Amino acid sequence: MKIVLTGGGSGGHFYPLISVAENLREITKKEKFLSPVIYYLAPEPYDERALFDNEIIFKKNISGKKRIYFSFRNFFDFFKIFLGVLTAFWQIFMIFPDVIFAKGGYASFPVLLAARFFGIPVIIHESDSMPGRVNLWAGKFAQRIGVSFPEAVKFFPEEKTVLTGNPIRKELLTPAGEGAKEFLNLEENLPIIFILGGSQGAEKINNVILEALEVLVQKYQIIHQTGPNNIGYVRGTAKVILGENFTARYKPFAYLDDLAMKMSAGAASLVISRAGSVLFEIANWGLPSILIPIPESISRDQRKNAFSYASRTGAVVIEEENLSPNLLISEIERILSNPALMKEMSRKAGNFSSNDAGRKIAREVLRLGLEHES
């Protein structure tokens, strides 16, 4: 059996594909099927190690992005889309997979168009409460559709849409509490704030954290994923702000690998995060959270995700235009000074989580693939 995975542009698209691939390998091994040949078609490999570990063959396919805001790049990307479609038609013809699983996003459009032309079965998955344009279009011909938020169901044909939750890699399903403080060199008996700005970091969040840093380290420890482009500035500025005072309580990282992420989640008392697919990891970890979604002028998804998640878990949402050091400090202290509130937020987050989405989708991918193969 040959399976094509597509989607990308961010970790929120890429890593759920890896979760499904992990489950595909596990199911076929356990049930003694022939191991499928899995391809990943996208403009970039994103995480070559994850592809290698899961025996996924990467095929480069160019694709342009249509932005919702004005940009001259939209003009040039139109030609990228055209070239990507031509490339995808050739790649799909040569591979001729039995099934395609797509996570949406601009990178998946050429492959899905080719799949429709060649009559290849398609499964799509939507991580956001408001579906993206590619998935809304693909939902018209996809055989099966998985969604992460209940609000997304109404945008797709009811008879082929299932609320699955969001696939999470096995390595991140369970936070590692034991040994986490030793691994990260953290103090005992001091609350830990875990800050996630997405795979590329978040400049606005970074700046507000730096402004609040001198106050926060008086009472808390901070693990801060800044993004690779921001780490030098953040480290240098933090050093100036803190001097020799409490420097060990602030731990900035450009990027957190799976082990560091598990350890940080296991040690954390509170998460501050964007509102992409990481919400499902936070829920699975059972942690209280403060969410700072990307503004709607840049991404229409995250604000709706944040408020949907908050309505079910009690998470706090601070819109970026309202974000300030004083407001953030106030909300952190309100949560961390109230053990009953923290316990309730943790309980609700745990109730929201769904840790078998990757397995559900993998089984459906195999079912459709076997039907097509036969």
C-alpha cells in the first residue's frame, strides 16, 4: 500500500501528520499487515529527523500561499501555485497512492487537486474551529473528514465528518514529571510558567515577557520557547534586565525537542501559549493556560480556537492588542495564587483532551487504502 501525506507550512500541520504515520506503523506491525510506503509531499521537509524516524519519503512540491492581508507576494505566489499543481500531477501519477491524508493549509492544495483528478481517495483533517479555505474546498470531495473542534462539524457534510480531536505524537502524549526539575535545573517549591510562542516564536509575547521579567522572577520560574530567530535578542535583553539577580529562574530556549517539551510540561504549573494545535497538547497535559492568539488580521483561526477552548476549559484569553506586562502579571498571579482554580482548570483541560485521534485517523486511512488497493 502507498500512502501520501500532505499539508504543512507550520508545526501545527506537520506534526499531526507524523502522529498519524506513527499509528500507521504501529497498527500494521501489530496486525501483521505489509508495512505501507509513506510519502510526504510539501514545499519543505520541516523536520527531517521526524520523517527519517518514521520511514517517510519526502518529495518536494512547490506551492504558493494566498494571504488574507495585502502583500505583493500574493502576485508571485500565484505562479508558484500553478507550478506546484503541475508538479503534483506528475508526482501523484508516478506514485499513484492508494489514499491521501491531508492536513490542509496552502501546501496541500496542489496535491489535493491532483488527487481529485486521478480519483485517489482522500481523508482530510481540520485542526481549527473555523476551517481553512483549502479544507473547505476539499471537504466537498473527501471521503472522510476529521475535525478537532465541535464548531467545525457544521462546515462539512455531516454524513462523512467525525469529531476526532487532534493527533498528538506519542512522545508528547504524557508529560515527564519525574526528573524534570533536575533535567532543566529548576528550583524546588517554586511555580513554573511555561511559555510557548509557536514553532517560530512570537515577538510580541517575547517582548511583553521581557518587560514583565523582573517582577515575575521574584516569585516564579520561567521556561520560555522564544523561536530560533529571537533567541539571541531575548537572551541578551534578559541578561541586561536581570543582571545577577535570579538569572537561574529564567530559562530561554530557541526550540524545545520532544524530551525538553515533555520535561517542561511535566514541571509546569501554568502554560502561556498561542492558540494553534498546541492547545490539544496543553489539554492532554492537564495544565491551566493563558492563551494569546495571533490577531485575526493575520490568522482568522486562532482567536476562534482560543475562545472555543476557553469556554470548555476555563483558560484565560488575552487578545494581542490588549496584552501588556501589567495585565499578564495580574492574570498569572490570579491563577497561581488560587489552588482551587488551578485544580478546576486542570480538570477541565483533561476532560477536553483526546489522545486517540491519531489512531482513529490511521485506521480510516488504512481502511480506505485497502479498499482502493483491492
